[in-house]
Amino acid sequence: MPEKFDYYYGEESESCSFYRIPRLLILGTRFSGLSTDAKLLYGLMLDRMNLSARNGWYDGAGRVYIYYTLEEIQESLRCGHGKAVRLLAELDTEKGIGLIERKKQGQGKPTRIYVKRYTTRAVPPPADFPGEEVKTSENGKSRVPQSGRADFPKGDGNYTDRKQTDVNQLYRSSSSPPGGGRWERERMTEKVRSQVEYSRLCERYEVELIDELVAVITDVLCSTRPTLRVGGELLPAWQVQKRFRLLERDHLEYVIESLQRTTAQVVNVRAYLMTTLYNAPVTIYHYYQAEVQHDLAGG
């Protein structure tokens, strides 16, 4: 006797439909500067290729194209006109990464969009060992301005007397992160970049500094040590990692703005960044509240 299968009711029928975003767009280093929303839009465009095939939308050279107006993009992503324009520019061949090519037809006709392949036939370079990658991040290239004021609680800022060996164990452990090394670390780096809106930060601040912050966060989240040193104090690793998982773009902006105002000479930049990042989720509100009160007072 055949097994009885149930019907689909209501919105249950939609559970069979999925949008697919290529894995390479998430993990590939050449797409690291592409925003998450732009990657999603590219996935939506790939889905529209099926509609083009059914409608026979091919040009004279046999290349398939799609139609996807700004209004449709705004509706699909629940975003405004300006954001839709920026996302298209991110993907475009003229202003962006080159994953789509737009051709205007004029006379009120919608623009044709050619969705390009996200893969190439070029052979990728040999993979570096994770130890080299971590060593690069340990060079401490970030340049911290020497003027301004310190905006962090007592004990969080001045590391002029702190030895470099205080944090050596943390960064040594990140050369062998859980899950097998380099690929796990790359995935974590991509996740951190997405979480802090890396491309937007790079538009406002020095890329080297943003990379340094991302490296510190990644080192912490990849660490397998039971304890991590923050501000000269050993804390349970799970506690530090829990705090670092809260970090978003506004926290990094807060850290950078505070760095630019500090009067202290920061010798161990990475130790300083580690502590300020750890404190950011719990001190950011009070910092901006103080700024607002200062402005209102006309100071």
C-alpha cells in the first residue's frame, strides 16, 4: 500500500523555492570587498536567468540577459532607491567588480543586464601557510595619531609599560585555529568583515587600520586557548569571544575615533586594540552620551 503524503497548504508551497548564492562569493578573497547585500542581489539575478531562458531573451551573439528594474530591486530587497543604485554600482563593470554589465536601450525600454560568470579559468596562486598570514597581521602597521585625548576608562588605554610578550600567546595560538587551519580562518575573516560592514569602513578610514582590527577580532574568535589576556588580565576565552561576537561597524568606528583622539603613546598597538575592542560594546553608549552633552553645553 503506498505511503500517504500530505498536501501543501498556504505558504508551505514556498518552502520548495530557494535562492542560491555561490559559495565562492562568500569565501573568495577577490569578493571580500563586496557587500553582503550586493552578493544577495547577484544571487537574485542568477535566479532570473531561468526566466530569461523561458522567455528566449538572447542577443545576436547568443548571450542571455535579464531585465531587473530599480523598482523591482527595491521591492525584492526592501530597500530605498539610493541603496539599489549603490548595489548595482558594486556589481557593475564600469564602477564595480564586474559581475554584471548593463546596456541601455533607450526609448523608454528597460536596461538589459548581462549577468557574468563569477569564476575564471585562471589558475589560483599556491596557498600560503597560516603562520605567514598571522605573522603579517602581527607587524602592527596601524598608525595611531599622537594628538587628542583618551576616551576609555582608567586602565584601558596606556600600554607603554606593557611588554609585547603579554599577547604573544594569543596570536601564536591563532596560527592553528580550530577546524583545520587556513580555510577555517579565512571563513572567520569573511564572517567578521560582513559583520562589521568592512567595505563601508574602508570608505571612511585607512584600509590598513581596518585590516588590523579585523585581524585582531579574527585572532580572538579563532583562538583555542582557555584564557586570553585583555588589559593585563587573564580572562576566560569564552567570555572574551562572546564580547567580540557583539562587535559591529559602529563599535569599530567608536574604537577608531577614540584612537585618533588619544594622547597616550601606544607602543603595543595590538594589545591596545584588543582591550578597546573588548570594552567597546559596554562603553560606546556612555561615550556618545558624553559627546552629546558636551555639544549641548557648547564646549
